[in-house]
Amino acid sequence: MTESSPLHVMVTGAADGIGLAAAERYARAGHRVTLLDVAAERLGARVEALAAEGLAVRGEVADLTDPEAVRAAVARSVEAFGTPHIAISNAGIAPYIELLSCTVEEWQYVVDVNMTGSFVFMQAAIQAMIAAGVKGAVCATSSGAAFQGRVGGGAYSASKAGGLMMARVLAVEAGPHGIRVNSVAPGLVDHGYREGLGDFVPAEYAERARGFTPLAHEASAEDIVDAIEYLCSERAAHVTGTYLRIDGGASVGQYGSPWSREE
Ligand SMILES: NC(=O)c1ccc[n+]([C@@H]2O[C@H](COP(=O)([O-])OP(=O)(O)OC[C@H]3O[C@@H](n4cnc5c(N)ncnc54)[C@H](O)[C@@H]3O)[C@@H](O)[C@H]2O)c1
């Protein structure tokens, strides 16, 4: 994989937020980018806007809860843009559901999107890389919620923790093929709190999060893309099976301890 020649980069959840920022970054760097998302209208608008800049982009509408649709989307992408060199499994949902009243259907849906959907996508991308002998890189977007829990975030935390371990085991299996698999685990990200985050990060939670974050502000989508880009680059040639937390230090200050004697 040489980064000087254009790569094929596939990104899920690319119609908004972190996924869109990643797609834009790679496309503007001259790479071919497949943007996959379930939100057909939003995806269409994003792809149209990037194509109008003269960039090599294409959209794939697929629901991660539908394994056949995901595999077909990956196959069409390979047909159109060649074997992927980079696959970014980023789509995710974070509904507020308290575990004590969560139905099996609600639980299953979160797991289906965040964990099983990510598994199917990464498996399909890695299988394509192996078949073509491409020594590619894969990055999954996990979350600080894989390590810390909060009321209403049980299914999300479980799906992100499971997804993180799944990605690490994929690294073990894909490593002998020269394929690396890593994850990023963002803390709170402010990309405008657009649709999809629902009531998981209401303003008062964001305010409280700043209080236990040493850097005292949210990450931008660009901050997360910087980490994804590093993990998928040749600079991380010997990095696999691990994760990078990008949370302004929130994982250290999670318990609300004062930062200084003055506080
Ligand atoms: N925003 C944060 O504070 C934060 C923090 C930690 C981790 N994350 C993780 O980062 C990732 C991206 O988050 P974001 O904040 O950019 O979210 P977002 O809601 O802005 O974007 C997520 C995208 O995923 C798509 N999507 C949802 N369900 C899908 C499905 N079934 N099939 C295909 N696409 C689907 C949505 O349509 C949307 O375009 C997620 O995995 C999220 O859990 C976000």
C-alpha cells in the first residue's frame, strides 16, 4: 500500500459527523472514496456535493442490519473503485435506553447496528483485501463508552465494548495477510449534534462532560479523523490490534476529581 498513489477508501456512516469528515479528508487528498450510509437522501446530497468538487466519490445506500445488503455494497464498490485499501467502520447509533426497561428488540437493534453491522462490513472488506493480496488497513470507531458506563447507555456500551474486542481479534486473524485492524475510541465529539445522536448528549451532559475532561472541551470530527488517518497510514505500519482514545483526557478524569487544590 503506497500512499502516494490513490487508494480506495470505504467509510460507513459517511453521510454525517465523523464518517463524513473522514470521507471528505480522503477524497480531498485525491483518493477514491465510497461513502456508505442508510440515510439515502443525506448520503446523496453529500456525494453530490463532493462530486461537484471534482472528487472521486460514490455512495452506497445500505443498512448495516442487513448483512446481504452490506456485502453487496462492498462488492459493488470493489467493482467500481477496486479493492479497498482502507476500510473505516464508523456508523453507529446511541439511543438513550435504560437497561432496566430495555426490550430485547431495542437491545438487539443497537447490537445489530453497532457490533454485528461493523463485523459484517469489516469481514467483507478484509476478505476482499485478502483475495486481491492488498495489505490494507481497517479502523473501527469505538467509543469511550466501551470502557465507562452511564445510565441509558448500556446497550451502546456493550455494543462498543464487544466491537472493540471483535476488531482486536480480526487484527489477529488478518495480521498474517499484512492487514492491520485498529480502533479509535472518542470521548464526546462536537460536530454540531446533528441527527443520530438523539438525546444521548443533551446540552447538560455535554456541559458536565467538559467538567470531567482535562482539556475541557469536546473533540471535533477532525480530531477523530486525524487519529483514523494515522492508524490507517504507513506511519502506523507496525500498529495493529489496538485502540487510540481521543477524549481530551476524560478517561483519566472520569470520576470528577478536582484538577487543582483551588477547585
Ligand atoms: N459523537 C460522539 O460524541 C461520539 C463519541 C464516541 C463515539 N462515537 C461513535 O462515532 C461514530 C460516528 O458517530 P457520529 O457522532 O459521527 O454520528 P452521526 O449520527 O453524526 O453519524 C452516524 C451515521 O451513521 C449512519 N447510520 C446509522 N445507522 C445506520 C445503519 N443501520 N446502517 C448504515 N448507516 C447507519 C447515520 O445515518 C449517520 O449518517 C459512531 O460509531 C459513534 O458511536 C461518537
